[in-house]
Amino acid sequence: MVSSSETERRLLQRDADARAQARGVALPAAAEHLAGAPPLARRCGRDKSLAPSAQRVEDRGVLDHVSFGVSDLARAAGFYDAALAGLGLVRLFSKERGIGYGPPGAKDEGFAILAAGAGARAPGEGCHVAFGARSRAEVDAFHAAALRMGGLDEGGPGLRPHYGEGYYAAFVRDLDGYRIEAVCHE
């Protein structure tokens, strides 16, 4: 029987391997120096001697990255190129199986789309990803571009006081049904 921690380790490794393949990294060479390392070190490529306490949470965001499996990579790329441009995000890599986005000059992507073909499935109700915006104008630009590229309106730009004071956001569904948001905290 496989333990839950072993299952989690395998899932983390599978995710890391899929991201590496999308970037065109040769897996055996990329992972060889981390063989036998704890799962976090293997996943993040950190030195296995680095104590977890040295990897301060406040030095990183809550999430390292998010990726969506999409049915048609080229079509989804057109959508996300336009929608994320309004937030100042650009393509950081573009490979046959995946495309990553982040701020210009960033080392790693914070968001990626991966070719999943017919197996692409958006999660159900209650799940969405919110992209940070620096201004109302960026939220507006994100929403307008997403609708222009075929996204479905899930709530136009505006204040949402029930989420918090100064919470200005817009919601859309992308071409594969993922619910996404752009939000500015004023």
C-alpha cells in the first residue's frame, strides 16, 4: 500500500516533470543531481542541504505557480496573450506543449497553460484564479480583452464591497471554462 505522503510526493513530482517537459527540459539530466533529495528540494531544485526554515514563506507568494490544461494551446494562447497583456504580463516561454506567463524579465512563470487536448477540464463551482492588477484600468483592460477574445462575462469591472473595502475586480470564463478574475485592492 502506498502512503498518502508518497502519493503526494509522486503527484508533486509529476507536476514538476510536466512543467519541465513543457519548457523543453530533458528530465533525466534535470533531475539527476536531486536524486534522493526530499520532495520539496527535488521539486524546487533547491540545494537539499538547505533547511526548510531557511525557505521563508514571506519571501514567496502563497502559490508558486498555477497551470491550466487547455484543449487547444494555440487558441488559448491567443486568449491569454491578450487578456494578460492588460495586466502587464508577457510570455516568458513558449514550447510545443506549454506557454508560461509572468512580468517582463521574470525568471519563472507564475501562470502557464499546458496542452491537454480533449482531456482538459475546468474545475467545478467555487474554484477560480485571481490575477493581481495594479489599477482599475488594468482590471478594465483585462476584462475587455478577455471578452474580445471569446471569454464569457462572469461579472464586469466594478467595486465589490462584499469582498472588502476597495476591492475592484472583473470575472470571466476562458475558452476552456476556467473562471478567472483580475483584482485591484485600492
